[in-house]
Amino acid sequence: MAIIKLENVNKYFDSFHAVKDVSLEVRKGETLVFLGSSGSGKTTVLKMINRLVELSSGVIEVEGVNILELDPIRLRRSLGYVIQSIGLFPHMTIEENVSLVPRLTGWSDSERRERAVEVLELIGLDPAEFRHRYPDELSGGQQQRIGVARALAADPKMLLMDEPFGALDAVTRENLQQELIGIKERLQKTIIFVTHDIFEAFTLADRIAVMHQGRLEQIGSRDEIIASPATEFVEELLASPKKHLREFQGAP
């Protein structure tokens, strides 16, 4: 069942054609990873889904409704959104940061406190230790965990994640990838994840959408993409790390 659907979606920035006739469906409960280099259009597609960027033509539907028929503020609040720069408010405590969207949508004080405790526990941070701290008292990895917690706080059906772990060291990044897999298994959220890292894509994705120069080159599971690259670009993308990618298939 498709929870998000794109049909012939295009985006122009003046004369630059950033996204070119992209059509795809995101299935309920899956992790779909957009994989591509800088300028491939992957982040633009993500931002068009929550209307941070308005599409130039085509149709995007969320749960069967054209997003242009939805109030953009309400749409964004209904979708969890995590970015690399995190965007925590330095003057707010961790609990206040996590509770921001529930506060904006009218949750009571007690509901917000209870939910903050729940999501902090979910991401592996002790609420008693962290809820009254401020962002500058946390490590980069801890701050990114808070970004995930904030996105989950209002219990959205979908998470949009734009290279959220890209600025972290390799060990922290790998740990957060595994934590995200665990969160997905427990909560059964639909996740759209953007990355330029092929190994991150192959670790996290149920399916991968490979983007290049604004076009969707291929969409499929990691095994399908490894076994049958659809275009010359996808073949080239896989060529260098192919030995390591075979490990994902359990090959010797």
C-alpha cells in the first residue's frame, strides 16, 4: 500500500531543471532511501514532499491526498523531519526541544512531559539525566538523537530524514544507523531517508531510489540493484565498492 505517491514530479529553479519527471511510490512501513551525489535532486524531492520546496509540476500525494490541497504548516507538523544540522533551539532544554511540535499542536503540559520521557527512553537517553540539559551540553551524537526524538514526539506516521548522520564520526554514525533500525522495527514507521553514502543506503533501506542529475535511475531492493543495475550510472556507482556490497548478500 502506497502512503506517498509521486507522479511525473518536476522542479525548476529558474532555468535549472533540478528534478526531472520523477514517479514512485513509498510503501507503508518501509524505509525508502534516496541515494545520490550532491546535486542529484534527492534532497529537493524530500523537501517537496513536506512543501519546504514547492513542486513545479506533477502530483505528490500523502495518504491519497494531493499535498497542494493541504495546509503546508499542518502537513509539516504531521511529518517527522530530521536534518543534518539538527536545528535544536539553544535556549530551550532538551525536553522543551523534544516537545516543540506537540506544544504547537495543542498537547497539554502533562502529555508533553510524558511523551518527552517516552521518546528519550526510545532513543537511549535517560530522561532523568538529559531532559533538563541544554543542547550545548550534549555531544554531536546525542544532539542528533534529540533531533530524532523531536521528530518522533508527535507520533507521525512518516519520518523524513535528510542526511541526518552525515556530520558524525564513523563509529557514532554506525551506532545511530543501528538504533534507527531498532526504532523502525519497534514503531513500524514509514521512513524516507536521504544519503550520499552507498553503505548507509544498503544498511538502512528496504528499497533504494538512485538519483542522478535530477532523474530517478533505478528503484529496488539492494539485492535487486546489485544483481541488475538498470543504467550505466548505477553500474558505475556499484563498480568500486562491489566486493564489499556482495557482503550484504552473504556472498563469499
